[in-house]
Amino acid sequence: MRREVGGPPAAAAPVRPVAPLVVRALRVVYGPRAAVDGLDLTVEAGTVVGLVGPNGCGKTTTLHAVLGLVRPEAGTIDVQGFRGGTLAARARVASVPDEPNGLDELSVAELLQLTASLWRVENDFARRAELLLGVFGLRERARSQLGSLSHGQRRLVGVVAAVALDRPLLLVDEATAALDPEAVIALREVVRVAAERGTGVLVATQDLHFAELVCDRVTLLSAGRAVAEGTIAELRRRHAAATLEGVFVAALGAAGRLRELRDALDAL
């Protein structure tokens, strides 16, 4: 049988967009201790992923490794197709640090202008920043020096600068630290809108309630290792828990410790 030639070409398979962040087998060591040990993590475009766990579990170290601030002993970090820590990768990441220190003599407006200049962004940065200042109730403080702001307000200025950059990957460390309830609600909405616009968001937090409300997927960390990962619904089902707090207790094997605490408190 002769094969017909000259027909319409076969449809090309759709090309899947490169994920903003792919981490594989990440290991970061400080002295004799592994702060992060064998972590796998993916942040797809348009999703919010939570790194959730107690102090010292490796959340901030993971974010620092993505930014190239610490050098991994093993594993790979890929930021939209570029090796983590390179200039090309850094250009695709905006970050909100846990402790926004330095440059206290600058005003809020001057910090935002400096951010725009360093990143060589287009004029739309100023429009987004002005809108976000209004969302967080900071428009009246635009001429205030950073050193005169509260810790929470200073962190919100960091959120404004990072989100206004509109990068493919947004990192938020200790998302709700020092924020009042109104600011937490506003941050939740800003993070969700950023994801809806196509940004991949990685949120490091100890706030289980915030993570449950804002995250599409969660990775629970303990001593540098992932002990559970999945969507909120998957984690609840897998651990027979009604809330992310219940998942956390079950995944870390802390149910016995919780009973001990309750027994001790009964004696008060």
C-alpha cells in the first residue's frame, strides 16, 4: 500500500510553559547540620505554594538558596529555565524578606524609585506601586522615612516593591509576621491577584490559617525535610484532618505531644 504524501502537517504538541521554580534534591548545610535536606519543590505559573513549618525548619534557607544568597551542597534550582543564583534567574524573582533592614534614611517613595531604577523597569511599575500603597493604607506615608515606620509597615513597603516589579516568581518570607489583621487580609488578596495574573508565588510561613486560605499547594517542613506535600484538600484527606493545623499535627507525629500539653494545662 502506498502512503499518501502532501497532506496537512500533523498538529504540533503544545509546548508547556516553563515553571517559575523547580527545586530538586536541594541540600544546604550549615556546619555539621543540614538546614535543608533533599527538598523537592515546584511552583507553577499562576499558583501559590506554601512552605510551612516551625522556626529552624529550613523555610528561609530554601528562599535564600533560590535567590543565590547561600550555596547548596547538592541539588538543583531552576528559575524559569535558568540556574538559580545566576543573574538571569535573579532577574525573574522578586522577594519580600523577613527582616526589611537598611536604607532607613530613604522615604517610601525614594525606596520605590530606587527599586525601579535598579531593576530598570518600565513606567507601569509606578502605577502598580501607587495602587498597592493605597491597598495597604500607606499612600499617606509615601514621604515618610523608612526608619519612622513600624516593623509591619516596613514589611508592607517591601511587599509593594516586590509585587509592583511583576516578576514571574514572587518569594514572600514569613508572610504575616508583624502584620495586623487588616494587613493580613490585604496581603492575602494581593497574593491571590498576583497568582491570577500568572505569577508563581512561594510563601514561607508559620501561619497555618493564612496558608490554608491562600495556598494552592503546601509543603510541610520539619528539620529541613518535607514531611507532607499536596493541595490542602489532598493533605486533609490523607491525614484524616479537618484543618491544616490537624494535618500539621498528624504529619509531624505531634499528637502525643499535644495531649501531653493539654494534660499539663489541666493542672493549672
